[in-house]
Amino acid sequence: MNAARRFQAVLAVCAALGLSHGAARADEGDALTRYRHKAIEMRFSVWNGIELVQGGEPVEIGFFGDRADTAFAGSPAALDAVEGFKGLRIGGFAVWSAGLAVLVTEMILLTTESDLLVETDQYDRTEVKSGPFTVMLVAGATLGITGGVMLQGANGYLNDAVDAFNEDLARRISGRTASTPTPRPVVLSWRGAF
């Protein structure tokens, strides 16, 4: 084989390798494009709170997560985390609302000078009954704070759902099977996350 033929053979082999490498890079680019289009991101905003975005478009799941099942479909682990989100979000809102109701009731009783919280002496001076006032104030504040903590704790479950969904998406794009849910109990903890 003369030098010209060897050079042509080497060029043909290099071209073939380059094309196959280019095709692999194109497949990687397609997979990355598909992932970026379908992956869910969490964005935090002062005005809007937590926003979920998929492919540049907002994903509405509802305040209590009632539409989250469709957003996280195809990922068993994400759907499991969404259940924790829903439980804490609904429970936290109920507890927070109860605390707010107690505090508003206390304010109404004070402004109307109800006999439950205010007593009038013989000189027509009014004074707040410290016992009932303190009980209502502490109960309302405790319920409100506890509910607020539960509402914020739900965000950890939403973050877990986003992570699990994106991991399962990467698995599906690469041809592997989706994950299985690993149940996480809904508990309050001083040391770690909810």
C-alpha cells in the first residue's frame, strides 16, 4: 500500500471515529435538552413564595398540593414525598388557622369588653382578667407558631419531591427504571429536617 492510500485509510478511520463521536455527542445533547425541558426547578420569591418551573413554564400544584400528582407523575418516590407535603401543609394550615381564630376572638372580646376577659369594679374602672387573657394569648400564639412551622416544614417534602422527580427523569432518559418510594415518617424534630 502506498503512502497516499495509507493516508486516505487513516483519514477514513479518523472521519468514522469523528462521526461516531459526533453522533454520541448529539445523543448526549438531545438527552440534556430533554432533561432540561422536563426537569422541575424550585424558585424562591419574596412575593410569590415557592414557585415550581418546568421547561420555563410555571407548574401549578395548588397551596395544599392538590394538583401535584399530575406534576410529579411517573416518579413513585416523588409522589410519596408529595403526600408528606400535603399532610404537613393541610395540618399546618389548620393549626395556624385555629391559632389565628383564638387571637381574633380574644381581640373581639377585649374590644367589646366582654365579661369573659374584662371586669368592672365599683368605680366603673375596667380591668383585664389576667388569667383568661393570658391563657388565650399563649394558646393562640402557640397554635399559630406551630402551624407556621408545619407549613414551612412541608417545603422540605416538596424539595424532596422535586429531587426525586428529577432523579427519576434522568433514570428514564438514560433507559433505567424509576426509583421506588422510601417512606419518610411525618414527624417534628429539633435536630433535623421535618
